Amino acid sequence: MQPIHTLNSRGHMLLEFLRDHFGITGERMKREIQLLFSDATRILASKKIDYSGLRNALVPTMDRHEAAFLFDSTEISSSNYGREVFNHLLPLLDPRTTQSILVGDLLGRDQQLVFEILKESMILARSFTFKHSSLLYGVYLNNLTDAMVERLHQELRNFRAYLGYIPTTFSSRAKVYLSTCMAGFLLKKGKTLIMAHEDDRSNTENVNITLYDLDQCGYRVSSLQSNYFSIFLTYKIERPVFEGDQADVELALNAISSQAQPLREFDVQLDEAKHGYLINEKLGKMHKAGLAQADRAMIQSIIRAKVNESYIYNLVYRDEHDVMTFNIMVEIGRSNGYPTRMTAALEYVPAKKTLRVITLH
């Protein structure tokens, strides 16, 4: 099977419901997920979209940025403020990029907490008076360069409703908060906008079911049923694995293994030869992360601590060797400068409750 870039059961409950309601076994669940994935890639191929080419929109990347651009809905006369935001935003997006676009109102019961998060995190385009977070509308973009972020920030200043943006490349409580209120909307592949349509509508159709003007500036809409889009084409903003997220991790593992077990019970294993390779061949990256002098035990403990601090992605099952692998993003803070981000590729060995380090880069 080809790699599954990401599997979303954190914001879409279908797989968890089917598993729990019908008591589906791990082996059967693995087969069903793989069949769904095969269907999704086949549907995309019929629309001339190569699933493998969507990777940069669906997984976190080390050398690109993420940001949430915020807008004041009270400054927009139309009740369909999202449409007005996209009328200003779409012409500014780089037509060559592949990226996910999430949207949502900034919801939350604890308004003081939301206010504090905005105050500590926002890069302002203009000052504003905070009234209630639900009046603020966010558009979350990933796979951005420094220049893209700055260009969007400067160009959007011409739109009165634009307030500023929150950088979310690195972990923060703002990023965790946004992960709870941003929902998948579009996956942009060049000039193609992939989106969901109703589950009772044929996948042979391409339809924009929203009131947004998405065919402006030469963009074309390609759509498929919501279940496929939500499970396989929705970016998950990185955050710690909360108790309610355990099913998301289990089902991601179930995509490649019939034995989906809690990762908190697993040990991380870094072979001596692999440790030597990392120190000798990846010295620059290891030095930047402050790990150039780290022994095996220290690197294992760092990776082990990070397993429960983000989601897993790039899920692969290699049938010829019966090997199951996935990636996690390891973020290591530094006393000077931004944190260092590294990708850890791990082999999932449920029989031994071990995660074996394949590489760290």
C-alpha cells in the first residue's frame, strides 16, 4: 500500500463509531480502512489528482510555516462573512502551492483565556477592541514560506476586517486552542481546490456546495464525498494527545496493523549502529537540536516523550516484509532562537511493544 499521509478520527467520528458500535475486530478494521483509502485515491485519480502529491498539505513540514489569519466579522456587512474573506484571500494565494485551508469561528467558554492567547500571540495589522471571540473568523494555512506569510499579512491590511495573524509553526497554547476550533475546508493543489460534497452525491461530480466564490482567479473545484475528504484529506493541527484523542491514534495505527495498542505503553529503541549513523551523518541537524553529544538513552527518552505530544502520520505497511512504520514530529526547544524540528521515522512493533527508530532528520 502507498503511504497514508494522515488519517483523521480526531475531528471525524465515523471510523470510531463503526468500530465501537459494531465491535469490529482489529484485522477487519484494518481491511476496511485500507479499502476506504483505496477508494479515496481511486476517486482522486479519476479527477486527475495524484494523492501522493498532496503530502505537503497533509503533514507537518520542517522548513515551512503555519499561521491563522484572523478577521472581525462585525466589520463585514454581509452575514456570509466567510465569502467576503475568501474574496480577498484567494487572489493572494500562490497559485503554485499545495496547502490545506482550515476555517472556523474562534469559539470558547473561557473568554479571558482566549483574550490572553490573542494578546500574547497575535501579530497585529491594526488595533481592535476584543468583544467576544465568536465574532472573530479564522483562516488557517500551512506549507507557507516566510515570504508568503509576510505578503499575505501586508496585502490583507487593505481589507478592513483583517486584524492580524497568529504564527503557529511551533507548539504554543495558541496552536492548541486553534486546533479545537479550526475545521478542514479546502485542500489546495495548485489551481485546484479539493473539497467535500454530500455523501449521497456521486463522486463523479465536482460541485461547490458552499456560497463561497471559489472559481475566481482561475481556480477550479474538485469535490468528493465528505467521509473520504474528512478522513484522508483533512490536515490535523499538531497538539498533545488528549484523552479524547486516543481513538484517533488507535485508528491511525489500525490502518497499518491489526494490533492497535496505546503508544504510551511502548518503549523506544535506538540501535547502537543507528545512533552512530545519526551522530556521524546527521551531525549538523543533531548539533542544531543540541543532541550532538547525546547518548542513545537520551535520544530514546526525548523521542519517547514526544510520542504523546503530537499525532502520527505517513503511515506505511510494507507487506513483503510485514513492517509497519509511521512518522512523528519532534520539536526540541533551544535557549537561543526558535525550536528545532526533526522528523522521527519509527517502526511499530506491537508484539514487543517497541517503537524502533529508523531515522531522525
